Amino acid sequence: MARLSVVEGANDGASERLAARLVADEDRGLLRFLTCGSVDDGKSTLIGRLLFDSQLVFEDQLKNVERESKRPNSTRGTEIDLSLLVDGLQAEREQGITIDVAYRYFSTPRRKFIVADTPGHVQYTRNMATGASNCDFGVLLIDARQGVLTQTRRHACILSLLGIKKVALAVNKMDLIDFDQERFDEITEDFVTFAVPLGFDSITPIPVSALKGDNVTMPSAHMHWYHGPTLLGHLETVDVGRKSVEGPFRFPVQWVNRPHLDFRGVAGTVASGRIKPGEEVVIHPSGKRVHVARIVTADGDLDEAQDGDAITLTFAEEVDASRGDIVTTPEAAPSVADQLAAKIIWFDEEEMLPGRSYTIRCGTQTATATVSALKYKLNVDNLDHVAGKTLEMNEVGLCNLSMTKPLMFDPYGDNPETGSFILIDRFTNATVAAGMIEFGLRRATNVKWQELFVDKGARADLKGQKPCVLWFTGLSGSGKSTIANTLEKRLHALGRHTYMLDGDNVRHGLNKDLGFTDADRVENIRRVAEAARLFVDAGLIVMVSFISPFRSERRMAREMVGEGEFIEIFVDTPLEVCEARDPKGLYRKARAGLIQNFTGIDSSYEAPESPELDLRTSESTPELLAERVLEELRRRNVV
């Protein structure tokens, strides 16, 4: 039996230092792998078995696990729950499931390992993807009684998307099916047939019993029909390569390191490739060429840095560099585009809506991004491409993204470090998706802004006014259009140049192809916001009268125009008053179930948190409220 040396660790400083030592020791190699699969397939027990069989689990920890196990068995005495060696959260122990990603470090005479125990429950798929993103190899567990499940397929898809090309298929709990070879072969064939399109380089099926230890570290005495390696034996010998070392040099700048006036460098972690002092490098996006003077670390200068090294670079020439820049060698520049095609794994309970703005974080770069199109969704059961408008939680799809500024990247298949990103909700700051960049869209580099001789300022000066957007938002029947109409009449009488975009009128033309789902409402407002931006560029005062139920899209519209050019006006009318008015009979139809997704009834309305104006139509007349808006325009010197 291979004798393992085990060090317990969590995500603390000691563990990070240990990981650094493991990476630095190349003589025995390092394998980063994860265990994944459906819930209760035995992932934590499998890792616990590896640790337990080492005979180096701390005695007090073992006693604590024995005390918590409490599994009386008439024939075997008290059975130790090996999963407790890994499951550290109280909620995990209470529910018997893995929730967070747990990392453990161990070694054999042949190799060192960092293993990520990832959750199988569908609710925590995001945690599985996080663990997989740092691994080179996957151990995919299957309960021999259950066979290949939807979550098994989903995890296999995620492994493939994240570039993990070699997996071990550990068919677990063989002891519960009397070590039946026929069942093992059936499960193996089922999975391999499914996984062919995923493009794995190798799939190694291994029948195991994590509870009993069969084929985990030692060959099983119960499966004489199996002649392959034990799981540990396979982990010790599998070759996953280290493409990132041989790839082009990529150094995303994390921060400018300037502890005192006599020292200035850029700090970060090498994403791929190698670099030595004296070599010429290029700082993107500025394109400035400089030479590396020193490679500085906390332990002294290095003669060479490679992927995974946390360093500070100093340059022989004076140059301006900051967070978000990328340092490369001259012959290997990254791709640059403001529109991308990417595969996305959606994490959030709230669905992905094309047209909605999110924050994209790619390495140290940050920008605002929208999903401009969902090309297809991936059916994880059969890998079919399925049409759709949105992505639900845990769904995978190919999307086009549009950013407010160009990003520097490499395709994920070439460099996972510079080809991956996350999407963040701009209101909650929650990570809602992870993405893998396929390529930059051609139109992103071929379509350029045409410089015009007459600009917005010239057009506004000719009209003697300041252009702006007056964004009226509120429930149907609140009085938005009535107030906006009244205001436009007053402005027209004053000789001002205006235009009005009304929700119903726009749906007769520009947006007649859209329905009233959340996804369609987001696209409806995106198009209207773009139109309003063009009217502002023309020097007009534009009134926009739309329910516009979501804060995110109203914020997007605000950001499309200049500072001070967006005035949000909340027509604040209670639902019961709007329903009593019901000028178009829509509430009556919605209550009768004849209209679906009606705002205020079966679709939510997110009221503005800090509008520039709050108009209460139940307390005043449209004429007086329009006058209030006009007074605000005079105060801002718009008219």
C-alpha cells in the first residue's frame, strides 16, 4: 500500500504557503484534481478514504470524527463516516452533503496532490465550477446503484468546458451491488457514449468502494475481473501536461507596487509562459515597449519567472502601467475586442436576460458588459443545441457579449487564465456567471466610429437648449404619458425642440417583434435607450414614457448619456389607483388571466430608489406636475 503523507489545510495563509512549496517542487510533480458528480455519490468519503488509509490522520481529528459518526451497526460495530474528514461546514455535517469546495494536500513517493472536493448538489454547481477552474484532472464519481444522472452529465460538460481533457470515471459503491461487473460495464458504456462529443482525451473507468477501500489505494479482493489501476495508482501516473509554461508570456498587472519613492514596479501573477531580466516586453493596451530590469519576490530576485509565480516586475525605462494592463513579449500580443463569443455557465437564481448590463471581470480587467445574443443553450442530457432567449440557473449556453470598452484576451482553449471571466450583478455584486471566451467577433474590429464634423454641442447650441432625457417610469395607468404629453406641449410653446418616445407607440414599429416576458422587456428598454441616446446626440429634449420595470435597465439608459443628461421621473401612483383608473382595460384582463406578465399583477415593478423627481398623481393634476418638471429643467438651465 502506498503510504501517504497528509497535511490538513483550509484556505488560510499556511495552506497557501504549502501550495506554493508544492508548486515549486518539480521533482515529483504536482497534480491538481477534483472529485465531482451527483449528490451523495461519495466524493467526500472517497477523499476521506485516501486520507484515512494514509494512517497519518491526526489522532484527535480521528477521535472527533468517530464521535460525530455515531453509526451503530450490529455486525460491524461503529462505522466511521470518512466524509467528515473533509466536510468542514456545520451545515455539511448536518445535511450529509458538500456545500463549499474543500481543498486537501497530500503526497506519495511518486507525486504531490492538491485535491478539490466539490459539491454534487445542483444548488451548488457554481462551487463545483469554481473548484474545476483550478484543476488539471477530474475524478467523476457515479453511484453504481443510480448510474449516470443529469448532474453527472452536467459536471462532465463543465469539466470539458473548463479544458479538463482527462478524467477518471470512479463507479462507486460497488459493494452495494455485490461488485457486479455487468453493472459496471453498463454504466461505463452509458457514460462513454454520452461523453464522446465532449472531446475528452481519455476516460479511465475504475470500479471502487470508497467506504470499504476497494480499488482506492489497493486492488480489491472482491473484483478479480478488474485488471486496471487503482484510483491512486492512476492519479500517480496520469500525464496532464503543463501547456501554460510553454505558452506565450502573459502577466496581468494586479497593482502598482511602490513601497517608497525609490522603487516602482508592477505586481501580479504570471498567467503563462516565462520571462527573464533583460528581455523586451510590451505593455498593453498602450503598446509601450520596455525591458525587464528585475523580477522581485518576497524571497529575493529571480533569474526567471514562469506561470504561477507571484512577482513584481521593474523596468529599465520609465513607463506608465496600472491595474488591468497586460505585459507580454513583443511577438505574442493578446487579442483585443469589445465584442466576444463565449460559453457561459449561469449560476444565479435570477435568469440571464440578454440586453441587461453586468460587470465583466477578465483577470484584472473590468468593464460593463451585456449579453447581446444567446446563440443556443446546451442540453446536458444529450448535448443538443437548444434555442432559447434566457439562461436559467446551472444552464450552459453560447452567447455573444458586448463590452463598453475593449478587453485583452486569449481564447480559453489557448490560455484559461486570460480566456476566462466572471459576470457580476451590478446591484448585488453577486457573481452570476462564469465564462470561457471562444473568439472575438469580427465586427468588433471591423466596425469603427465615424468622426462627424457637427457634434452634439453644435446641434444643441443651434437650438438654444441643453439636450437631455426625461425618463418617466411608473405602473400602467399611473399617468406617465399624460404628464409627458402636457410637458411637451408647454416646451413646444416655448419654442424648444423635443421628441417623445411612448411605450405603446414604439411597439407599433421599432419593437413590434417583442413580447412582454422579462427578456423582451429588457430588450425593449435597451432599444429605446439607444434611440433616446441618438435623440440627445441630435440636441433634443427627449421624453421617454415607459413602465421600464427594472432598475438595471434604467441605470443602463442613464449611463448611455452624459453626466446630468438623464432625469429619472417616478410617476408614483399606487397600484390600487392605477387599477381603478384602468384606462385601457388591461388590469381587468390581467386579473381575469387573459394577459400574462402584466406589471404589478404577475410581474414585478422595481420602484426607483432615488429619482430626480417623484410625482404623485393622486395628489395633483397633470398640468401642475408638468410645471414641476419644467421648473426642474429651468433650474438645470436646460431651457
